[in-house]
Amino acid sequence: MLPLVEQMTKMVSTEHAKYIHWGATTQDIQDCASMLQMKDGIALLRRQMVDLIGVLERLSEKHRDT
């Protein structure tokens, strides 16, 4: 996290640089990033589950009398 903060502070004026990491702790930022990754992962899993349910429905209809 520290290298990212250092890069970002170099991209803005000295006056604004002091606010780059102001108020948020490194843990806050890492927690937020983790939650965004989990959100993407859950969306992927949901799509796969919907696809799987469709496959299982078709198979159960096709083989209901077997």
C-alpha cells in the first residue's frame, strides 16, 4: 500500500499530497479492495450457478421418465 500512496502523492501538488492518505488507514483501503474483489467473485459464481441450474433443469426434464 505504501508504494501506491507514495506514487499518488508525487502526482499532485504538495498542498494536496497531504490528503492522499488522510482519514483512511491502510487497513481500510485493503478491506475495501478485498470487498470489491469478493463482489466480482460472487457475481462470477452467480452467473455460473444460473447456468448450472439451467443445465440441470434441462437434464431433469429430458430424463424424468428414466
